Amino acid sequence: MPFAEGRGAMLGDVGTPSSTAPGPASGPPGAGPPGDRPASDRRRRLAVAAGTLFAVVTMGAWVWMLVIYDPGLLIDELEDRTFPEAAEEVCAVAVANIEALPRAEAAQDAAGRAAVVTVANQELATMLAGLRPLAPTEPPEAAEAVNEWLDDWDSYLADREQYAEDLARDPETRFTERQKGGKQISRAIDAYAQVNRMTSCETPGDVG
């Protein structure tokens, strides 16, 4: 019957999907939806820009440190090298003479140790007598710093001389030195000598 045939045709049209219906969007394997690609591109560009900026800043810092940056003088460092160079020569003589002495701890008794320390003290006294005339008078801050350092040396030497006297009487005597700024005064003496590259002008390690 024509009516039946028409009804069947209509049902067939409804139940069977058309072969031309659009399917899901396809793309290269691993690629996300099209909407994600602009965000991924932005992240990639930001990463490249950050890496480039880091490289430029790092290179600029090295150029500044090596070519432009001037650290200036350290605290207590003398701009004029006249005194440090002359002082180093004077101190080197005292160091050589003290090192040529027998080791105090190798002496047979306390009196022997005291005798060695006394001779070493005489060498240091001669050294200080040679340093005083070399001290700068200008500029005022340099003159004050050097004279304060020499005064510290006088104090340290006085402690050594007292130690030698006490040791000659009492074998149990131990060397003690006065303090400056809450630390042993030899620390201040050595720090100033190191800053100004006067290695021979540091305190000797023959007592302690």
C-alpha cells in the first residue's frame, strides 16, 4: 500500500543517522582543543622572555662587578701605602729574629721559658721604636688610626713583659692579655695589620 510504503520511508529517515552528520573536531595527535593553543603559546613566549631577561641581568651584573664597580677602601685600610710598606719591612726583621730564638716551650724550666720570652719582647720593643717615627701625620684620621694601633701594640707588649716576670717566679703562670671591644687586644692588632697587608706586623704566636 502506498501509505505503508510512505510510512516506512519516514520511519527509516528518523531511525538512521545521516552519513553526512558532522563529527567531533580532529587535529594532530596530542594537540588540545583549539581554545587551549593560544594560552599555551602565551606561556611559551613568557618562558622565553623570562629566560632572556635573566641572561641579560646576569651578564649586566658581571660587567658591573668586573668593569664598573669600585669597592673602595676597607674599614681601617690606609689609602696611602707609604706606612704599611715601610712598617712591613721593620716588622719582618723582628719576626725573623724571634723565629731564630729557641722555642720557649722547649726550655727545661719556667725560668728558661721566661728568658726566651724576654728576649723576644726586646725584639718587639725595638720594632715598635722603629715604627713610631714612620706613623703618618696626615690626614688626621689615618694618623689617629695608626697611633691607636701602635698604642695597642704597646699594651700587648706590656702584657708579655708582665708574663715573663711572673713566669720567672711561678712556673704555673699563664699568659693573659687585656681586652679591647670585648676581645683579646691581639685580635685588634692582627685585624689592622691584615687589612693593611702588613702580615709581619701581626702578633707572634710564641706565647699563649
